[in-house]
Amino acid sequence: MALTQIRSGGLSDGLVGFTQGTKASPTSGTTVDFTGIPSDVKVIHVLFNEIVTNGTGWHIVQLGDSGGFETSGYVSAVGYPGPGNSYYANNANDDNGLKIYYHGNYVFSGFTTIMRMSTNQTQWVMWSRCHSANSSYSYSTYSAVEKTLSADLTQIRITSKDSRTFSGGEINILYSA
């Protein structure tokens, strides 16, 4: 995806630079990839707007380096509300990415924040907050994950655990050094 520079107000110097990816509007396919992320990135935001897929199951964010996307080794947890004021939590038994949302038959929106933990580009933490507020169904997820890559971070993938097809919505990224 192409990248463009935007500016945002900061606390100390009045300007903090962010680079914005080209918005993806997936209506087919099972993945959305953002590539070409530079080596000095410290914070990445992935934004989801009214995403729809063709089935229910975990939708995830995966990190990648020059060797490809890493599909295992994510130490994660996710919490989500259920019917009748119940609350559920899943631990790291599925270690293939940051879980962002489960009910694909409903429209969901939200964000994921990815932050570098050290001076190298290999150790990252991510957290996510997504929700659906359809007229007949309301659902939210809160998740967090830690991941150490085998090389510098260069790309991000949004996909589902079981290869569900996107049928609508928008996804984009913002990042800063």
C-alpha cells in the first residue's frame, strides 16, 4: 500500500509526524497486507471501519519481517462480553496472532495499537479494542499480545484464523518513528 506523510499536534514541539497508509476497502480475499514499514517505526495504529466477513471466528493481526508473516508464537489474551452480563476470556491457547474480533457476520469497527518494546525492531506489544453496534446485536473485544520477531518488522497482515473472505469495510494504518 502507498504511504503519505501527515502531521498531528504534539505536546512538546507542536508537531509529531505520522505516515498514513493507503486505505484498503476489501470486498474479496482473505487478507489485507500493509508492507514497506521502515525500520525506525515505534508506534503503529491499525484502524478498522465497518469491516464485514463471510463467517464467524477470530479475525487477527499478524506481524511480519523480511522472512514473511509470523503465524505462531503470539502470547495473547482476549476478553469479551457475552449474553446476560457474562464475561469471557481466552488465553494464549491460540497463538497465531492478536485477536481483534470474533463475530464476522456483523459489522465491526475499532483499532489496534502496536508499540516497539526496545531499541531494535523485533520486540513488540499490541492491544486492540473493537466493537459492533448493530441494531440487533452489540459486541466488544479487548485483547493484548506480545510478540518477538526473528528480524525487523516490515509488514502487518489482517486476516482470520480460518481464511474468511472480506466483503466490506475499510482498513488503514498510521505509524510514527
